Amino acid sequence: MHKILIISIIAFWANLTVEGQNLTDSPKDTTKVEKEYAEPFMYVEQMPTFPGGTEAMDMYIYNELKYPAEAKEKGISGQVIVQFVVSKEGEIQKSKIARGIGGGCNEEALRIVNSMPKWNPAMHNGRTVAITFTLPIKFSL
């Protein structure tokens, strides 16, 4: 009787681990954790930072920005909102315009964001994670 019960418990436990429902905190089974961290986060405990902080990022944008000739000619100014992913390695990925103003400003904002150096990545539950980040870039004449 005891042998059957033990075998049944072992078989039950084996089914849980095979189906990815391992109830132990075994560091060997990282599949579930990797799936949870596969998509970029929207909110994290610690946001990613540009190397040197916000002031350094502002100076980087100021020094890199080349006001598009078409925007100057047409008097276009305003904010371009760029959305991108800061990977868990700090790389800029999947940048896109969330809201643009035209006149070449959208392309210029993407150029600046895509040329940024690696950021300090976001942290969540003690791990580096990818996060979706939104950055306004102001164009003013």
C-alpha cells in the first residue's frame, strides 16, 4: 500500500514538472520566469536611465539634433513622441513614432534615439528587464 502511494505521489510530482508547473523553487526550471520576462514591461521597480542621467540625455539630444530644413521652411515646431524598447542589455530597439509633427522632424527624432548609447537597463524583482519607454523630443524654432 505504501509503495503504491509513494509511486503515485512521484508520478503526480513528475507531471507537474513536465507540464511547466514545477512547485519547487528549483533554479534549474527557468522556463516560466523567462516567459514572464520575454515581453517588454510597461512599469518596473527601477526605470532605465541614460548614461549620466536626464541632464546628460538632454545635452545629447541638444547636441545631436539637426533641425530639418523642411520644418524650418514651413515653420513646423512641436513635440515628437518616440516610443522604444530599452532591452535588458540597455540597447535601444523597436523605436517608432507615437506622435509626430512632420516636416522631417519625425525622422530626425528617430535618428537621434537610434544613435543613443546603451542605457542602464530597467530592474524588476532583482533582474534586468526590457521596458517600453516613451520620450518626447521638442523641436522649436
